[in-house]
Amino acid sequence: MKSKISMMIAAGALSAAAGLPAAAQEYSFKFQSVDPAGNPNFMIQDEWTERVELMSGGRIQIELLPVGAVVEYNETQDAVGAGILDGHITDVSYFSGKDPAFGLIANPIGAWSSPEEMFRFMRYGGGNELMRGLEEPYNLRFVGATTTGLEGFVSSVPLSGVDDLKGLKVRAPEGLIQQVFDAAGAVPVNLPYAEVFTALDKGVIDAADSTVFSTNHSQGLHDAGNHPVYPGFHSMPLVEVAMNLDKWNELPEDLQEIMTVSVRDLASDMVAQLSIKDLEAVAEAKADPDITVHNWSSEERTRFRTIAMEQWETMAGQSENARNVYDTLTTYLAEQGMLD
């Protein structure tokens, strides 16, 4: 009588001969977020990792680490490219020091009035192709774009318009957004989000280009910066999901598609959840006598956008890639009637 092991081997051979699939390979990845654990953004991203595992039938498992868990917030691109991390979820502006093109595509200040406008450009106007071309030399694969939505602006002093920015010490990511604030007369300071509250509280900065209103509110930033501007007048960041290119290439085509589609879902989910939270937080802030919510007039918003667009062109002259981003972006905006 054949042994049990011999029978199992024979059964496996018969299955292979019949063309039946072998056990599916599983992939385990470590991604680092730009957000701290417990932050609403991080929680939404963590829900995404659970959906990826479910959608892939358990073949993809992603462990999401908070900001600074392995490397600093502005070092994840190098860490992912080297395979120290498998992927990241982060603001592309942090890599402007490597190529100004990252700053221009990450936050073309004044270009977008809603997340949907940015998503259309990325998916159908050439943005995804630009990002893949920019990141492949660093051994990264751009999987897709998300955003937190139009950001709030936190300030410890009243802000009614562009003139109030003069001399203001503003936390802002390096690259285009710092250049725009500098051109508007402010003094940009480069700090990670996790240090914003302490810097505001101690007077190291006067204001912050931060994240969305609701996250700022839940993190207590309006205690230190009790003159927020809402809706934001300045910024809507491109928050990318990207991973190590070699590890991306190892994934079968169906899992690559699951990753791509899941990031589209993450983008929609993040915008929707944070928008709901924003409206609730704004109502709460307006009811607080210690907080004054400022809403810039359309004239002041236009003044700031004009300053920003002048800096787009300045940045376009800083590298060949930046010029390519500028040409693609402005062509798209012109075709869509969005440069008026």
C-alpha cells in the first residue's frame, strides 16, 4: 500500500497535470505613513490596508507604520527605493529638494478648487504618467494619488487677506508652497506636522500650512492657533501611495490591479470622511468663543492665486522635469477652461 506521503505527491502531480493552480503566493509589505498613529488620516489609511487584504484574498498584507517609525518623514523616498521600507503614504512635496518637479506636481497652489479636479488631472490629464516618470529613477512605483482635501490654515494671529501674511512665520513643506508664501511676504519654516502644535504654542511659528480643519481641530491645534482660516485658501496636497519598484514588478498583474483600484477607493474614502469631519469641526469651532474662524473674500483668494501662478513658472525653470510638469499642467488647465 502506498504511503500517505506518496499518495499526496501523486495527487499534487495529477493536479498540476490537470492545469489546476498551485497555492497562491502571499506578499507582506511594510508601509510608513506621513501621519502619526491615532490621527484620523492614519486610521483611514489603516482601513485601506485591511481592504487590500480582503480584496486580494489574503495574498497581500500591509503593515502600516506611523510617521518616524523607521525613518524621518522626509526620508521615506530613499528608504522605499532601497527596500528598507516596501512603500509609503506621504506628501510628495517633501521631495522637492531632489527635483523641483515634485513640488510643482504635489501642490500647484491655486490650481484646484476640489479634490475631484486634481483626481481628473492625475488619472486622465497626464498626472499619473508624470509621477511614474519622476519616481522610477528612484526605484519607486507611483501607485496612485490621494489627498486630504483643501487644507485648513492655522494661525495664532488674525488673518483677513494677503497683506496679513507679511512677516508671518509660517510652517510649510519645502518646494513650491514655501516659495509662494515667501513671495507673499511670509517667512516659511520647514517642520513636520507632529511638531506644529509645540511650535505654535511656543511662538516658534505664527501659523501653519497644516492638514484639514477637522484633523487640526481634533489634535488641539486651534488651542494654540485660534484664528484658523476656513475654507483653506492655499493648499491641497498630492498624498501618494507608492512602493518599491522591484517589489511592484514581482506582483502578478491581478494584484497590481487590486493595488491600483484600492488606492482610488482610498482617495474617495479619505476625501469623504474628512469632509464630513470638517463640517462638524467648523460648527464646533464657531461655537467656541475662544476661536475665530476667518473666511477670506474671493478677491483675497484671487490675489493669493495670482502670486502662486507666478511661482509655477519660476519653478518650471528650475529643472527639465519641472518644465515638463508645468507644460502638462497648464495645457490641461487651459483645455479645461480653468486658467481664467
